[in-house]
Amino acid sequence: MSITITAFERSPDGGKGLARDTRVRWALEEVGQPYEVRPVSFQAMKEPAHMAVHPFGQIPTYEESGLALFESGAIVLHIAGQHEGLLPAGVDARARAIGWMFAALSTVEPPILELVVAKFIEGDKPWTQARLPLIADRIRTRLRQLSARLGDADWLDGAFSAGDLMMVSVLLRLRPSGLLDEFPSLAAYVARGEARPAYQRAYAAQAAAARR
Amino acid sequence: MSITITAFERSPDGGKGLARDTRVRWALEEVGQPYEVRPVSFQAMKEPAHMAVHPFGQIPTYEESGLALFESGAIVLHIAGQHEGLLPAGVDARARAIGWMFAALSTVEPPILELVVAKFIEGDKPWTQARLPLIADRIRTRLRQLSARLGDADWLDGAFSAGDLMMVSVLLRLRPSGLLDEFPSLAAYVARGEARPAYQRAYAAQAAAARR
């Protein structure tokens, strides 16, 4: 089975690992599946060939024989379902791990995306400086709750899972803001994720692509 | 197997079906599973007993023997995995249907949540009137792309699935804004979802709870 994913031809973060292909690379590294990468330019991303695979004109996409997927959450979950290593055995434990994937994407990431939009899309607007502290407080609320749940555990629910992979990936986007460091246990949680050999390989691969 | 979900004791929308318990009720109705509802007050939602089940202090939650879940996406996916009726057979078709669930929650809903935040959390701020058209345009971009993909099909990928359930639920939140009606094929898609008997039962149940 040959797997091809798409990634930015030129990542907007210059290779810091914050583009969403990193999540998919990380999942593939965790389960030991080789993959090819097809770089897509910003222009090609909005053209019919790419929009046929990704109706919202974004990256990443995932293609294997006969199957084309988009949405990093769906791709990671598909990989986790097909291979050992990212989901626990047992229906209940799997459901809880998948629950953390949704929590990362639907509850923790939206205020983080608001911050990204404020900085990069509304960065030139007169209201943005006044809004940033409000958005930061909405993010802090989520981080406080997440930190309370994590407690002194290494991972969110037992062993490392696709739920942790997604949560760490979402939280990583906060590092430039300094907000993550206000919650030392979450900063340590993210650092544990980054220290995994599979993450290291994924990060190195996307950084090497950015340098080319 | 006895299923208990939580819902707002007093739904902020007064029973219009926009609270996230409606998605879970709809899924349970589609697969024909009876359920109990435990109403939770805004105060109780932030207290330890509820936070033990939902670390972010929200609704809905889902409890069956030995399993407690939060996140409407995770709950709907769990229900869809345990019962016939919400996911197609076959690994690839299931992955694509689940992909639409993630697309609804991670790509289509975030700008809609931005609109909700602007109206209800930043409604009194001096910049909000100027920001609303920018947010509306970001939503229109997603609706245009979704409409292009849907074309003249009834559902997003073959038969009705959990992906449609989640996408219709997300789009419904736009109705008060008028944005949905700018895209007649999407308005018709949402109306097809609402016309399903299972949705009707779910809607009636949450509306009855709001009247009590």
C-alpha cells in the first residue's frame, strides 16, 4: 500500500512544524508506515485538481489505493484504525482516546485559531490590539481546564494515543504566544510529545522540505 | 444498555435545537436507541461532579455502562460505530463519512463559532459591527466551497451518514444570520436533514425540555 500526502510547497511557518501535514507525518511515523509527499503551491491548492481531493483547498490530503481523504483529524483517525500504535484495544478506551482528538480540534483549537486569525488576517485592523487579551483569556480558560484534567499524568488517558498526538499538535501552535508557558504541566506535556522519536522524524522531514 | 446524556437545564437558544445535545439526540434517534436526559444547570456544569465527566464544563456528555464520553463529535462517532444506520459499510467509505464529520467540526464550524463569539461575547465591543462583515465573508468562503462539492447531490458522499448529521447540525447554527439562505442548495440540504423523522423526534424532545 503506497501512501501519498500533500503539504505546503512553502510552509507559512518556514518549517516550524505548525502546518497540519506534521500531524499526519507524526501519525505515520508512530505506526511505521512510509509515505510520499506531494508539495502543493498556494495557487495549485485552489485549482480543480487539488479541490477534487480537498474541497476546501487546504493541506494535508491523504491518498492510498482507491481512497482519498482530507482533514487531518480524519486522516490521523484512519491511520490509527488501520495500524497498531495509536489507539488502545477495547471499544471504551478507543472511544475515549478518539474523544480527546475531537476535544483537541473542536474545543481547544477554535480559540487558538481565533488568535491566528486576529494576528495574521486581522493584524492590520485598529481593534486587534484590544482584542488580543480577550482571545488570550479564552485560550487560558481552556488551558486551565485541560491542565486540571491532565494532573500529573504523562498522557490524557493512559498510554500515548492519537488523542495526545492531536492535543500536542494543537497546543504547539501556542508556543509563539507564550501562553503555553503559563501552564508548566502543559508545556511539559507538549515537550513529552515532541521528544517522541516519531515526532522528531516527522518534524525533521517537514523542516527539510521547508529548507528546499 | 442504558444511555444517559446531559443537556442544558435551560438551553440558551430557548429550544431552537442549536445546543449540541441535539446532535447526539439525532444520532440516537437515527439508530433507534432510547436514552435518558440529565439536565445540568449553568452552575452545576462548572462543578466537580460534571467536570469529572466533561473536563471543559460543557454539555453534552454520554454515559453508558462503564463508559463516559464528552465532545458531540466523539459521541456521535461512538454511537455510529456501535449501531447500524450512520456509517456505510467498507473501510474506505466509512473513513470518508468520518472525514465529513471532522470537516464540519474543524473547518466549517470555526468561523461560525467566531460569529457566535462576536455576537454574544464581544457584542458590546466597539469593533464588533465592523468585524461582522469580515467574519461573514470567511463563512461565505466555506459555504461556497461546500456548495460546490455538494453539487446537486442529496448528501455529501452517497447515502445519509454521520458526516451529514454533523454538517447539517453545524449549518443550522447559521440560519439566524441569513447566510445559509444565500446558498440555496445548502439551505435545501439542511432542510433535507431537518425533514428526517429522527431529526424531528430529536428536535421535539429538546424543544419540550426547553418549555418545561
